[in-house]
Amino acid sequence: MAIFTNDKNLEKKVRKILAGIKLPDGGNLADYSGLSEIIITKKALALAISISPEMDKEFMLVRQEAQSKIEKIAKGRKVMISLTSDEAQPKASKKSGQEEGAPPQAKRPSAINRVPVKGVKNIIAIASGKGGVGKSTVSVNLALALKSLGLKTGLLDADLYGPSIPKMLRFEGKPAARVEGNFTPFEVYGIKAMSIGPMIEADKAVVWRAPMVTSALRQLLRETDWGELDVLVIDLPPGTGDIQISLAQQVELAGAVIVSTPQDMALIDAKKAISMFSMMDIKIFGIVENMSYFIAPDTGNRYDIFGHGGAKKTADDLGLEFLGEVPLVMNIRETSDKGEPVVASSPSSDEAKAFLDIANKIIKGIKP
């Protein structure tokens, strides 16, 4: 575990705090193999914790405890502790060459009843192979970037099991209105947005079988009065399940954007998402590398705490476009938590420009 600092006393305090934070398996955070390099500069302290997807809830408490305790001894520094989802690479079966534990080779799903959404010219899906890669943050800021480039833009939160768009756009807790049988979308920062979040109880798990999930998606998509949109951005849940397949079968997508972090293991699941869209004959706009690198706000030094270049190499290997890098910046997380996404609240920042660059590349591949 490397720590970049000239403050040895603070280093010792951070180590002590991490050693005192217990993990779900009984170990401590200081000894955890998924702990990234820890960066301490004069104005910032940053680290990341890589976890397996199913440990998200348990490690969220670990992250909050670390954040709270380190902030108390950080001497005015901004503290950023991020969770990123990770998992071991599947092993190949000696008999068949298939990944161990993987389902049999899937048949190409049929595209049935692909009907346009009234008033919407282009639909773009934002996808990832798994959670913890910042897909929803990319979705929100990309939608705002497309709007800032002059497109009439909408955003649909299709992550029905864990909707986060209402918090990021600050309409959490506000009831969704129905007028003459249609939902009236929320209008925030000049875009139209819709989510199931305001319609379900806060902090209560959504336990739905596939038919109910696909029905809810269809209602949100087709029973929302989108008006006239140049583009509708859809924030998909992680993985390659019922919601993704249902969407691909229901509507003609302009294409999909795949979000990943730089780690090789994270990219394994990104490739699965790419494979699914390819099977459905859906265009892939390219890959976005999120949490690509950390820039210390006081020194300007760059730290590749998750490694670097994995997404670009994957894009090159698969013959896809590499859409760009989004840095791991405190401003992105802070503004998202406050419901003030960085593209709207800090449009001239480098991180906002990263989203604008990606949006400019996507525009070239959609209907005018």
C-alpha cells in the first residue's frame, strides 16, 4: 500500500484508522487487498476500495465509517473515498473452453415488436457489465452535455432495482404526476427525466420478477409524455439481464455506450455487455473509462490508482471507439450527491469538458 505524502504523522493516523475499521469478513480495511494506493496532498486525501458486486451494501457502511473518521483528522483536506465493484476473472473449463460457472452459449435473442417511442428521434443506452463503475453519474452528465450541445434531451432511469437519478437530479421524494394516463416527466436543468424512484418507498427493496420489471420499464418508456426529443438517454442497471434484453427488443436503439473503470477485471464484464448488444444487432458507440485517474487539486499531480489504459486497449482490441476518460474528481461526486451534476454546476471545469467531448463523439452517430 503506497501513500504519497510528506506528512508522516497524518500517514500514521490514517493507517491506524484503517486498521480499526472492521470488514464484513472480520478483517480490517488496512489489510484489505482491494485497497488502492492512498494519496495525501496538502489539500486532498483520496483512496478507493475495490469490492465484489454482491458486497456493495456491506462495504457502503465501511466507506462511510472511513470517510467520517478520516475527515476528523484530515486537517482541512477534502477526503474522497470511493467504492468500485470488482470480481475475480472466471476460469476456463478444461473440457469445453467455456468460462467455469458461465451459462451455456446463449442463442441470439430475437428483436420483437421494436416500436418507436412517440416524439423521440434517438435512444441511447448507457450500460455496464456490473455495478460500481459510475454508470449513473455518466448517464446524468452525458444527458446534460448533449443538452448543452443544443439537443432536446431526456433521461430515463431504467435501473428499477436501484434508481439513483432522482437523487442526482434532486427530484427525490417528489410524486410523479399522471395527466390523461401519461406520466409528466420531471424537468431539471433543461432536460426531461423520469424514474420509478419517486413511486416506490424509500429504502425498501424492489423485489420483482422479470414480467413485472419489463412491464414497469415499458410503462416508464411509453407512458411518459416526452414531447419532442432529439435524444433519450437510458441509464440501464448493471449486467445483461431482463431489463437490457427487454429494452433491446422493444425499441430501436441508436446505440449503446459502455462504461467501465480501468481495471482489467472490470473490463471482463464490460466485454459481456458489449457481447450482448452485438447479439441484439445494436450499435456500440464505444467505451468510456470512468474513474480513470485522480488529479490532486493542489499539486496537479496525476495518480492512476486503478491502473490506466485498460478501456482504451479493450476498445482497440474489439475494434470499437474509445470515447474518452473521466477523471476521479471530488467535484463529480460532491455535485452528484447534492443534486447538482458537474456539467450543469461547473460547465467550464475539466471534468465537465470530458463529458462534453464524449457527447460530441456520440452526436456524430445519431440522427440529426
